[in-house]
Amino acid sequence: MRIAARLAWSVALVFAVVRPAVAQKVEVTDLVSRMGAYINSFVDGFSNVVAEETYQQEISSPHRKRQLKSDLMLVKYPGADGWLMFRDTFEVDGKDVRGGPERLTRLFVDPPESALRRAREISGESARYNLANIGTVNNPLLVLALMQPAYHDRFRFTLGNIEKSMGPDVRILQFQEYRSPSIIKVDGNNDVFTYGLIWLEQATGHVLKTQLKMGRRDSGIQIETQFKPDPELGIIVPTSMKEWYPDGTGGDITGTASYGRFRRFSVSTDETIKK
């Protein structure tokens, strides 16, 4: 099963952190608007950042395990419409499979003319080590991509409860995609509608946790991501991702990823990269 998401990222101003002491009830439209503004600012704050991803997978039938270590990089090119995520897997079950220094970072710090094509080749090469043949959805930022303001009219939103265990002003927001064609496609061009939960600060719209589901409610894909502030970058970053996928034979594939070693780099190119 191959899944692909066609998502365009937008850019806005970097956010300022405000943490209220007391929860305030907000209207769902106001909360969705704040969330959208925050996601726009997240694009600026997180672009041209590379993180180290430690990704553990387990498939039930036949039973297999795998641990991958990769550089996960988000690049915003000068003149580009949005930014792109690339993976460069450098270790599989403790064995070095890259045989050299960071390839993606070297491409974009001083990129050759074919940098974008070469980065996609590296990401495709890395994907073959993944036990789950799931296309582009194993992405810790997928819900943020879906929740960009340009897509809000494709979803129904419902206010949930205050999540006191995460903070006095953290509200759960439910979302349900309902418009066809769906944003994410499965097996070529078939609709697969997404739904799930978002934990966010009511006053700021800052996203602290996301839970995404797609497909059948009893046997679909589930992806959960946690976010926390990074003191060195001064922004909120993904720290963990948990996944569950059906393997097509009655079993399942589970994945757990953690993220660290966040570092920022600059893209030095005079070329305009088109979407």
C-alpha cells in the first residue's frame, strides 16, 4: 500500500511564547484560527533544521524488528513556494549504511545544481530500509501540514476537554476531513480521509501533541507525535512519534521514533527552486 500526501507549506512570522495561568473558554473558530497562525509561524522557525531520528519498527507476521538512524531535514529554499522534508538513513540495526559524512546537509549548505534531485534520490534510497511500505505518511509533522489554514475548509472541528495533565490551558481539538478528493491518497488515487485529535494551548494556538488516524476506524493507520520547546533553537520541536499500521495480512507494524540533535543550517544558493 503506497500513500502520498500533496501538501503546500505557507510562511508567516515567528511566534512569541505566552503561557496563561488559567484556562479560558474559546470558540472553535477562534481556536482553529490561532492554530493556523501558529503553524504558519512554525514553518519559519523550523525551516532549514536537521534532526537525528532514531526509529524502531516491529512487524508481527513474520516477526521482524529494525532500528534505523537517520538525519531528518526540512529545507526552505530561497524563492521556493514551501519547504520539503528529506531523510538520510545512515544506520540500520547498528550497521553504517552511509559510509561517509552527512550527505543531505552537505548538499544544501553548498548545493550543486542537482541538489534537489540528489536529495530526493537519497530519501528514496533510505525508504527501502523501512519495514512499512507506507509512502510519505511516516512524518512527525504530518498533522501540522494538514492543519495549515489553506486546508481548514476541508475539515470539521469540534472542541474537546481541557487536558489538565498537559497544562491549565491545553484544549483538545477534534478534526474530521470530509471533502473529496482527500488530501492524502492511497494506492494511487483513492481517497483516504483523515481524522484525529490535537492538543494545543488555547491562548496561543501552540500545538503540543497530535494524533492522526486514517482509513477504517478498527484497522487504519495511527500516528501520534509529541512536541516540546527546544531551548537552543528557541522553538517547539517534535520529540517523539508513535505509529501503527496494518501489514495487509492480519498483523500489524508498530513504530516508535525519537528526535534529538536539532541544528540549524543556511542554504547558500542563488538559484530559485520551483515547486
